Amino acid sequence: MKSRLTLKRLKVIDENSHETYCFYADLLLDGKKIGSVSNEGQGGCNNYHFKERKDKIIVEAIAEAYVREHGLMEGFSNKLI
């Protein structure tokens, strides 16, 4: 099954990657840009920015279904900050 979510224009900034990778990328759903994802490289969580709230809800549902389907992380929270 082809993933509905893809990243484009991924840029990793090695000199700022300390605890985690420092990066920025466009987030696409079915080939359409719906937002972006980034990380400052300091050990924190990824940051998600969506153009519309409905896209965030769709991405959360896809993430939850993937985790359930693959038996990953019992008690997984699908809420993106």
C-alpha cells in the first residue's frame, strides 16, 4: 500500500543537529502540500504546522491506524502538538 503522506524539500542542518536531527520539510497528503514539519535539533519533539485543521485530523488518524496495524507503542497518543 502506498503511503498517503510524503515529505518534500527535506533539508537537514547537520551543524545544528545535537540531540536530534535539525530539519525542515514540506508535508504532503496525496501529493498536495498540507503543511510542514521541523525539528530544532535540541532533543525536543517534531513541530507540525498545518494549513487547515482538517489536515491535522487526517494525519493523526493515519498515524493512529499505522501504529495499530503494526502493533507499535501500546498507549500511543496520536495528538500532534
